[in-house]
Amino acid sequence: MYRIIDDRGTGKTSRLMLLAKENNAVFVCANPNSMEYKAKAYGISGITFVSYGDFIHLFDPDITNYVVDELEDFVKYIFANGPKLIGYTLSQND
């Protein structure tokens, strides 16, 4: 799994978009319209963008590759109306 962990304004999103394009992956994000606009501004095309909600509610088992923009926001979205997530861990090694 490829992880991009860096500060704001360092190009994480554009790198993730290139990864999605290279791997024919669906790009899961909070605001697909905004991300499509960013991709065009970066000169990147050919990516399918879906919202967190669409990913969860309309999951397609035939699609095998996904990337998730802002994983912590995605996790918060998942738990927003259910059980309360009070902590988690992340590992740096694969």
C-alpha cells in the first residue's frame, strides 16, 4: 500500500491523483467536484472521483483499486452517525 504522509501544500493530492491514474483506481474524496477541478488544473485526466458517501453506499465489488484522499476525514465520515471512534493507530512500515 502506498502512503503519502506530508504537510499541507506539499503536493500530496497531486501525487495521489497520479497514483490513481497509473493504477486505474477510483479516487475517493470528500468533494469529487472540487477534486475534478484540481485534477484539471494539474493537467491530470482520466480519473473517476467519488464521494465518501457514494463509496460506502454504492460500493462496487468489481472495482478493485481505490485511493482515499484524507483518510482521517474518511474515518470520521464513517463514524459520524454511528459508534464513536475515540482512537486509532497508524504504522509506518508496510
